[in-house]
Amino acid sequence: IEEWMQSAEYVTPLKKSIVVGFSQLGTESAWRMANTTSIQDAAKESGITLVIKNAEQSQTKQFEAVRSFIRQKVDVIAIAPVVESGWDDILQEAKRAGIPVIIVDRSVDVEDSALFVTTIGSDFYEEGVKAGKYIQDRLRNVPGTIRIAELQGTSGSTPSIQRGEGFRSILGEKNHILFSQSAPADFTEHKGRQVMHGFLQVPEEERPQVLFAHNDEMAFGAIQAIQRAGLKPGEDIIIVSVDGSRKALQTLADGQINAVVECNPLLGPQLMQAVKEVIAGRTLPKRMVPREDIFTRESASREMLHRRF
Ligand code: AHR
């Protein structure tokens, strides 16, 4: 009995449950929904109480959420920030309240990095590099100028900034490569369709041969626009997207996308582990990055079996 009383199973119910306030930035993509579910499931599994607020792409709403978490005196605040800049003051408020903050998925650009404990999320720059290398290999023997169109994500967001930079680090300096069109489409399918439709309103000789879509949803929208223009996605225009939802892998297997760079949304277990470590007073690394891959037509069907979103 004594041994059992000292075990975690006995002690846990007597302890007050840890409360985490989580400001999720929105619901724009399958990736985002999977990210939310992963965090909810992991909280439940860890016996952590989660208060979650959807900011609907508004940084102002994220500030309101953080303030409400401070009023509720939660133990830890987690934020998936919609954009990188503008976080200094609100994080100072959390600091004054003595509540540790964990940044999830995207990053914040603040003067004092002590304002948050850690950032748990993907290496978006590396994702852009992977996309760039795929295009470089794929078009190695194609003569003449290659025109590349780019559907960026939300302006000012880490994945949009860093995927663009990583991609250009591979292709940006090449004389025969022209970034002919680039515009934000907010990581959504309907904006992807709309912006791609605009990209295609040019004479045939100016049409892009490559599309880099910063996420799957924008690639799906673009595919519809390409088809409506009487062209074949994946053939007339080579398409690379980022995330790797089951639907994207299916579209890859069907040949309408040519490569998908993986971005892992299942950050819940790592977040809850970090929460427990913070509460226990342990020090965490400033950055935690999941391992990620790139999928091509050959690996798509196999990968689809393991996909959770
Ligand atoms: O921050 C991660 C990005 O946000 C994902 O690539 C995209 O699908 C999501 O909306």
C-alpha cells in the first residue's frame, strides 16, 4: 500500500490539475485543425486542463485571449502566433503576472527572448530549402528561363517569411530562374484559387512553369484555377506544396502535385511535456523542432497509410 501511495497514479488525483490557456490562431487549414486536436488530446491524456481560444487570424484577439488567461490565473500560457511582430508588450504583461509562456508552431520576434520559455515548431526555412532543392533537381535539364510563381501564406507569419527565404536560398541567385509572380493567399483554398487565377491572366509565354504553394490548401485552390484555365496541374505547371495532409498525398499520388514538403502539426505531446517540465521548474531548450520529410509520387501512397490528418 505504501508503495502504491507513492506512485504517480495515487498522487496525481490529489494534486490540483495544471491549467493551460492556449491561444490558437485560427482554423484556416487541415494542418491547423490537426494541430488543435493534437493539443486537446494530449492535454486530456496528461490530465491537464486546457482553456482554448480561437483568434480567427487576429493578433488583437490573441492579445485579448492572453489577457483573459492572465485574469483566470492559468499556470502556463501557450500561443500559436498569427504573425511574428508586435508581441513584446503582451508578453511583458504575462511576465508581470508571473505566468510562463510557451510559443507553439510559429515564432515571435521580440527584443527579449526571456519573455517566453521555448518555441515548439517546425523549421520553416528548411521546408523552403527542401522545396527549392526538389525544383532544382526536377528542372535540371530544362533549357531556357524558368518562371516560378509563389503563393505565400499569411503576410508577416513565420512560415510565410521563412519558407520564402529558404526556397530563395536555393533558387534565388540563378540567372535562368525568374520569380515571376508572388503574392499572399492567407493559407486558404479560396484565396489560393483566386490568386492563382490572377497569375494565369498573362500571355502564354509569361505563364509560370512552377508553382510553390506555401501550404496544401492554397495548392488545392491553385489546381482548380489551373484546370479552369484548361491546363494540367502537375504537368503544365509543376507544383510543390507544404504540410502533407492525406488529401495532399492523394493529390500527389494522382499526379496533380509533384512534391509535398512535410510540416508536422502534431505538437500536442511535446507541448504538454514542456508544460510539465516548466511547472516542475526544469530548464528547457529554447527551440524544439520535430523531424520532417519531403514526399514525392513514389512515397505518397505509403505515407498516406500513416497520416493522421
Ligand atoms: O504555421 C503552420 C502553417 O499554418 C501550415 O503550413 C499551414 O497550413 C497553416 O495554416
